[in-house]
Amino acid sequence: MISIKLEMPVGTNVETTDSIAKIIEDRVKDVPEIVHYSVNVGGSNGFATVNQATMRIKLLKDWEGRTRSTDQIVDSLRPYLADIPDAYIAIKSTSASEMNNNSAGDVVLEVNGLKKDSVIKASELIMDRVKETIAGVVDVKTSYEAGKPEIRLVPNRQALADYGVTLQSLATYNYIAVSGYEAGQYTEDGEEYDVYVRMQEKNRKSHADIEDLPMKTPKGYVAARDLFYIEDGAGPTRIDRKRKMTRVDVSMNLLPGHTTGEVMGNLGKLTASMKDELPEGISFSFGAQADMQEDMVNEFKTAIIMAILLTYILLVALLESFAQPFIIMTTIPMGAIGVFLALIFTGKALSMIALMAIVMLIGVVVNNAILLLDEANRLLRSGSMGRRSAIMTAGKTKFQPIALATFASVVAQMPLAMALGGNVAAMTQPMGIASVGGLIVSAILTMYLVPTFFWLPNALFHKAKKKASNLKDKFNKAKA
């Protein structure tokens, strides 16, 4: 699915926003991969924002004859919509589950501070520098919006006293003239219609019209400029706060081939290099998907550590040894090597789904080493051969079971790795790719490295022990 967000300048009425949304609709509707689309003008998610519109597009499935990926379609749409004046247009691919959230972008940099003006200035500096220096980002903007333009009528207390009129009565009159008032209802053929009283638009359109607005007083009608100081201004704007500090978000979307972690790292370097240019008291943090991803990475780190500890405890109980489980645990980094190689080879990022595969592999890749060491220990206990011969014989004996088990596991993961099964399968494809890479590389390295780790330390220990014994004998002979 594709989401197109339109945002017009503050103060734009809903009719103008709707006209621009129709222009976007006319340019987009002929894309051959579109199944259907919907347009929401005037705000969504309960927010009345008449200067915004959102277009949601559903595309053909991959197996329904679509030749272009979602990212390719998004890239092709940007030039078509780039020439619309005064419009901020953000285009991004998204899933159905993300359509209803209010996320501003793929990466959101939160600019925090105690002083509102300093935060706004810092966010604008950061936004300009991001556009100039950070590669792989588009649709960069800040969440700060100036207040809507308005005409303020500041009462002239002396004039009100001279004309014998109260501020409340004038405020009510102004509201009726500009906003309208429900004067009653009109009934015709059993249908009721509300009747509103309001000045014609041509008489309330400009600053001069408001100055000439007739005000009813006990001494007759008087122009508004005789009772009020009339000035232009801006209405209140939304102020976001986080931990009692003013916050402005700098949001951006990612281009294909760039990851959240990469852009977050570049943003960290950028903010550090701009420390002397920014006002005092400014701090930065990440929000939206980046904030959620950071929390999930920390949780996965905890899960990985717990999985390693539990696996080690179980191996100690099974093998009745504290040393041999360490040999078996060396298969875990072997599996991690396979995961990273597979993701690099296929061009996939290290996502949350891929991290889930790593946690799963911790309990799987150790099985091959357990088979080898169990057989080697059985041969050692029989007393028929030494340590080196035992592990080599175990490797020959267990090669076929290990190869067949790995082959079966890889085949089972191939549909997931090839994204067979629609959109859900495409989302979980990194898990299949990571699992296949981890299983294959771990199995290959296990057959070479685990026997080495099993025999070499013991051989080196006996060699050092023999050398020490020889040195001791020489020393005793020399002493004698």
C-alpha cells in the first residue's frame, strides 16, 4: 500500500485543499498497479486540519501481474507531484496495519528545550542541514506550524464607555456577523431546515471590511474601528511537550536501500557537529518508528543473553561438564556469521524479524555440536582411542545425520525465505533468509571448528605439561 500526505500552508481553507487533492488524484489514478484508492480531505484520526489531506492507495499483489515493486512505484510518483506549488507532499510505502497510525515519517528526530523560540530555531537549522547533508532521506519537514492568520479586535475601553456599550454585546454581534447564528428553523413539506443569519462574504472578507463592520450602540451604528484597535496577528499554535520540555519533531522518509539505523547514525553525527551552532539547552532524541525500534532492540538483546545463559545451563546438566558447553556455544557466533552474510547477499536490513531469527537459531545451531561431542565422549569413555581419534571418528560418523538434519531445516525455511504466500510472507522474509544463512554456515563451520576446539586446547595443555616436565628433569640433573 502507498500513503500520500498533502499539507497546505496554514490558513488554507478546505475548498483549496480539496482542489489540490483532486489534482493529485488525477495524476495518480492512471497508475496501472492501482486496485483502488481513497482520499480524506480536512483531517483524520479526529483532528480537524482543513489544510491537510491523505490519499491511501491499494496496489495489485505480486502474483497478480505486478511488474514493479512498491518502492519503485513510490519513486515514479514523486516527479509527477513535485511541481504543485505551496504544497508539502510526502509519499511512502506502508502496510495496512500502519495506515491508521499518525506517524510523521520513517525517522523522527525530536528537538527538545525549555525555550520555545530556541527549539523552533534549532529545528529549522537541523531541517535545512538534513536536506543538504543526509543521503537517503526525502520529505523532510518540522512539526511546528505557525498560528492561523487572524484579525484581532482589541477593545478601546474609553470609546466603549463613551458610546455606552458593553464588550459582551459587541462580541456577540461580531460573532453573528462573521461566524453566523442559528436564528430559527424553516419547515416545508414536513422537512425542517436550519436558518442561519450571517453577513455576506464580500462584506467580511478583508481587513478593511472588518474595520467598517457596523456595531450597534445606544447612540446608533458605529464602525468597528471607532470602538476597537484592529490589528493583524496569528492564532495560537499547537505546542508539543515531552518531559516538561517544548518539543518540535523533524520527520523524514527513507529512500530504498537506506535503513533506519544508518540514518539515525548520520543524524547523531550531524547534531554533534552542530553543537556550537545551536541555541543553549537543546537536546535530541528519536521518536516514532525509530524510538520503537530502539526499545525493541534492547529487549532483543536481553532475550539473546537469556537464551545463551539458559542454553549453557542445560548443556552443563546434559554433558556434566563446565568446559565442553563453551565448545558447543561457539556455534552461536558461527550462526550469526551466516545470518549477516545472508542478509548482505540478499540486500536485506537487520530488522526486528531478522533478530527474531537469531534468537531462534541459538537453540538450533548447537544441536550439531552436541551430536559431535556426545559421540566423541562415548568413544573416549570406551578407552578404544585417544581424544584426536575420537573426535575425528565422531565427525565421520555424524556427518550424514548433521548434513541431512541441516538440509531438512533449510528446505523447511525456503518458502519463508522466498516470500511465498503474499504480503505477510514478504514481511517475514528476512526471518527465512537469516535462518537459512545461519543454518548453512553454522553446519559447515561446526564440522571444521568444533573438532579443533575439542582437541587443540587439550593437545596444547599436554604439550606444555610435557615441556615443563622436561625442563624440570634437566634442572634436577644439573643440580645433581
